[in-house]
Amino acid sequence: MAARQIRKAFWIVLAAILASSCTHQDPLSKIEKLLVQGKAEQALRVTEAGLSHELPTAPNFWKLSLRKVEILEKLNRREEALGYLKTLLPPRGAPPDLATLLVREQASIETALGRFRDADDHLLEAIALAKAAGNERMVVRLKIRRAYVLLPLSRFELAEQCLSEAEEYARRTNDHSLDAYILHYEGKVRTAQNQFEDSIPPLSESLRLFQQSKERSNAANVMVSLGWAYYRLGQGDKAIHVLQEALKIADPDDRHLALGDLGNIYQDETNFAEASRYFKEAAALAKGRKEDFEVIWLNNLVRVLIDQGNWAEAEAYNKEAVSLGKRVDAPHEHLYTLLNTALIESHHGHLPEGERILQTVAKSFGDMSLSRMAHAALAGLYASGNRPDDAKHEFDSALKVANDTGSALREDENKLVYLSTLANLYRQYVDFLMGRDDTEAAFLVAESSRARLLRERLNVQRADRHHYSIAEYEAAASKSGATLLAYWIGPERSYLWAISGSHLACYHLPPEREITSLVEKYQNGVERAGQMRPDERSAGAKLFQILVAQHPGLLKPGGKYLIVPDGPLYALNFETLPVPGEHPHFWIEDATIAVAPSLELLLARNAPPRRGRSLLLVGNATEWSPQYPKLQHAGEEIQGVEEQFPAVERTVLTGNSATPVAYVKAQPARYAYIHFAAHATANKNSPFDSAIILSRDSNIPNPTGKLSVKEVLSTPVHADLVTISACYSAGARTYQGEGLVGFAWAFLQSGARDVIAGLWDVSDYSSPRLMRDLYAGLAKSESSADALRAAKLQLIRTGKYANPYYWGAFQLYEGALSAH
């Protein structure tokens, strides 16, 4: 329970104890007025003057004494407050609760000073006094406070026991006034044990209760805890929103909590300047008030400065953290200080000392992310010291710790965002291997990082280490008749691995910033649908040169390519890249191109036999919101598709029948082809809430008319091809390692062999013709890749729809390799 709530309770109880004999109110009234005016020093002088005229047996003596303690704390003179408090001994015959409250106040100050063992000892003493006085409710309040104090001591089981006893009291007495506090600390206990997913329900309920009772400061503190849980799950957008809301309502003394966690998020986003600013502000606000948090923000600041290469400033702040750590009893933060110290020692060339400290931290229990960072730092240390075998061992150890943490998560969305936080570790490992010219090992590490959640959900054997050999990848390329292109885009170094039936080749590419700039410029021209500007066309030609043309042996007339993109390349359809020369054209005119989330997934997933020609066709929905107007040509598209299938083999859901419920009831797993002609909405902040917009079912309560990614994931399919003829249906957010997450990803996860989805706005004019030709090709037993390419080439030849805007949005995503 927050200190101010305890103190408020203190004054209420003390007032009740002394109310019967209160006299001489003038000094107390004057002190209160001075405090309201912000004149704490003057209030302290008046308090001490009043104490000089009171005997310890007088009720006003105790009111003035405790007011003095409060003022000293307000002036950040906690050591003085603690010393004075220790001199206060209740007189003979004083009410038992007075002794309890004096000891409790001592524990409160020790908590603020980070002396958690001393605070715990005094809380146990206060609990014993409250029990002797028969004040069960005070006992419960003290146990809740003790749970908070036990967290930095890593005594989680004992903290849970204290909260469990508080819950039992609430059930037995039907006194639920403390429920919000209990739930808050339950959530904090779980986050302290890396159980971030499990912490969200109690924290959310605690927030609801505090908001319901309009306790803004408590609500802000819970929001900070929630923000931290979201952050540790990798949900940065949610965390930033919650923390910014907390800043609006937090008490001044608690603002450092939200500021520090915002610093954490910007640090993860490698925005070191912003992270440094937030950490400095948080540390300054916590200084002298909450030293246990001050050391946290100092540790984080030091790490940011190290990441920036600002070693001198990092060392200066680290000395502050080391000095403060000697006073603050927080073993967990001591390990973080040690980690930073080791990095600084290593930078100064004191490698044996740095190694010794890092090994200590790596073997520590508690925060798995700390252990992971120590292993990664050791890997870097050994790599710089020319100890490659030791470096590889430490990289593998770091990944094992990361995998063990991720395997404890249950929800797909949480797993997805957690896995994306491991990107930097994989980049460091790949760069290390490439630096040693071990291109094959680097490729295998890169592949092990891709589409891990997708593989898991498809019941593909999980491989924490490398599963397939290079020879097996080469055999797969030969069997499929395709050249496999796997891209790896990094802030400083990028690579392309190209696998043919006979060998693996590796090429160096420009850093992420250059590639991203070219992709964004070219895509602006493609998606505008009009005449492309010269600089946009030039960006496309340069992309083709960088990504494909400059690498010997890649360009093969009539070649087939299976591409694994990375980072900014997920926004690009390689088919649209302009090929310069005497007769400029698009790459699709020379090649058949498809995209895959992971080559390892393709090898692990056996391609099922084709399922015949059954079709589930859904679309041309009724309009229920101006945001999703009627698609003028959806009916034409549906007619063109259904004409390619016999009536007995097709199920068509249109108009009022095209509802999410009707789609599920149609048993999608029965069909070889599933096609949607509809609007779609891509939710960048929460991809699992993206939706295909269908009709509303008036027969069910609160119909949404939206088929969400979550519903797709829970509805198995076995289709050879799922086509979502809708804008941005491929997704709007790329997760490092997992790729672009939207309906293509969701239907592959649900069991589809191939998926066609939209990367950008889909033209309602050209789509009917393209889809008719696509399914005409499929009816002739062409593969999805061949049929889609032929349909696009038909549009290009018309001239009217030759612009890539009209055909390039549709991307084929392959989930299994087929023999050619």
C-alpha cells in the first residue's frame, strides 16, 4: 500500500486515539496553513517551538512529533526523520495502536531509503504489536505493506503468503476495502517473477477498482505497473499509451515511475537520446525521495550511455549507482549495477575482471532478461578477445534463456511481441558469424529466428538450435525448381543468402536506413496509382540493382524465386521492381515470385496433396457503416470466380448471408479454395484485432460484422489457397522474426497451404478481372504462383491496368514447398 495512504490512516487513527483530550490547536492550525502554502521550513520551526512547550505525556506532543517527522520527509531529510523517530517512546499507559503506528512509520521511512531488510524487521514488529492489541484490520494492512517490501528482497513466496492472508481476511469479514491494493501487489509479485502475462488480469482489476473509487494517484501507480507488464511483453504501443495516461494523473512524487518506464521503451527502440532524457529526469525526481528507484533509473541511464558509446558519462553515473547501491538494500538492482560495471571494466581493457563479473551475473536467478544480457555481453567479450568457441557458447546460452522465457507464455499475441524483442541478440550473433566468414552458420542462426510462432502453431517441430543442414536446403531448392532468397536487414549490416540446387551464396547489402528510404520512396509512387515521379522510379531501379541484379547468377530468364523478406522489405512486392535496359519492364515479366515467412518452415511442413476444386466464396456484403461503403464491383468479382467452379462444388455467401457466423458454420476446413471479396481493416497497434468486413447477422445479439484475425486463428482450414481480395489484408505491422502479421499470417497458421493477400489499397476496378483469370488458371491445374503471375501479366498487357498499383498489391505467401 502506498506510503501516503498508510500515513493518512496513521493520522486518522492517531486523531481517534488522542481526540478526547486535544488542546492547544493553534500551533497545529498554523503548521497546516504553512504546509498548504509550501512553507515547509517555517512549518518545521513552528513545530519545534511547539514541542518545546509540551511534555511527552501530553496528547499534543505526539501530534507535533509526528508532524515533525512528516515535514522532515517532505524536506527530503529522511535520515533525520528516522533518527528523531527512534527517540520517540510511547509513555506508560499509551494506547497500544500508538506504538504500532510509530514502528510502522519507521518502516515506511526505511522503505523509502531502500533499507528493505530493516523495514521488514520493523513491519514484523508492528504486526506483532497490532496482534497484541487485537487490531486485526491493522495486521492485514501491515501484511499488504510487507508484501511490497519483500519484492526487492526477491522473497516472492512470502509476499504471496502475505497477500493470500489479506484475501482470506477480506472473504471472511466481507471487508473488501483493501481489494484494490491486494490486486495491485499480486500483479507486482507476478511481474517480479517474469510472469508478465499473468500479472495483467489482477492489475487491470485493481485499476478498475481505483478508477471506480476515483483514487487518481493509486490508479496512476497501477497504470505504471500495467505499462511495465506490457513493455516486458513487448507491447510497446500499449505501454506508451498507459504510461502517458499515468503521467497525467500521477502525484508529483510518483511521476518518476512513468518517466523511467518510458525511458525503457525508448531504449528498446534505440532512441537513446530520448531514453537518456527520461532516465535523467526520473533519477532526479527520485533522488532523496525514493532511493531504491533512483538506483534503477541510474542503472538504466548508464546502459543507455554505454549503448551510445558515451563511456565517460556512463562511468560517472555508474559511480553514483555503486555508491547508492551500498545504502539501498536491493539485490536485484545490485546485479544490474554489476553488469554495467563489467561492461565498463571490459571497455577499459580489464577483461579478466569484466569476465568474472559477467559470469556472476549470468548465473544469477530471478530476472531472466538480466541473465540473457550477461550471456550476450560475455559473447561480445569473447568475440573481441578472439575466443570464437566461447563466444558461440555464450550466444547459444543467451538464446536458451530467451527461449525458456518465451515458452512460458500462453497467448499468441504475447509470444509474438516477446519474440520480436530478441531481434538484437540474433543480429549480434549473425554479425559475429559473418565477421568470421561463417556464412552457413550465420544463415542457419538467421533462419532459426524466423516464423517461430507460426512453426509452433503448425505443430512443426520446434528447433532451438539449427535443425536443417545446408545440403537439405539445397535439395529443397532443387526439388521445387526455385532459387531461395533469404534477406537479413540490420542497422549496420544487411545480407542476402541465395540457395540454388547446388550451392549457397551470401551477399552483403546496405544498412537498413538506406534500404528503408528506397522502399518508402518507391512505394509512394506505386501506391499513388498515377504517373510515377523520376526519383521514385529511380528508387525502384536502385532497389532492383541492390537486392537482385548486382549479385551474379541470380537473374535467370523465366526463373522461379521464393523470397523471405525482412524488415522494410515486407512492404515491397518484388514483382513490381523495374528492370532497366533497352526495353524497361517489371521483374514479374521475367520471373515467378512468391514470399515465405521462413525457409525452415517450408522444409518442415510437408505439402499436403491437392484437395480438388471445392470453393467457399464470401463477400459482396451489405453496407452497415459509412466507413465501409458498398464495393461497386464485388458482385462482378464473385461472379467471375464462381463461374470457374461447378455449382455442386461451391458454396457462395453473399449479401445478408456473408456474415462471420455463416463463414464459421460453413466449415471452412472442407474446401480447397476460400475466397473473400470484401473490405478489410488492418490494426497496426493490435494486429490480432484486424478484421475482414462482412455483413451483420441480425439474428444474434450485438453483431459486429467483422471476422477478426483472432477468429481466423481459431477456425482451422486445409485449403490449397485462401485469397483475401481486400485492402491491406496482408497486414500493417511487421514483427521482427515473425514478419508481416495480418490475414496472410493468420490463414497460414490456421492451416492454409498458400495465401494471397493485399499489401496496399486494392483496386475495385481491376480486381474482378485479375481474380477471374487467377481462378481460370487454377481450374487448369496451374499452381497458385503460376496462375497469379499469368493473371497479372494479362492486366499488364491491357495497358489500362499496367500500372503496378492495379496488380502489385496482391502478394502470394507460400506455406509449403511443392515439387516442380
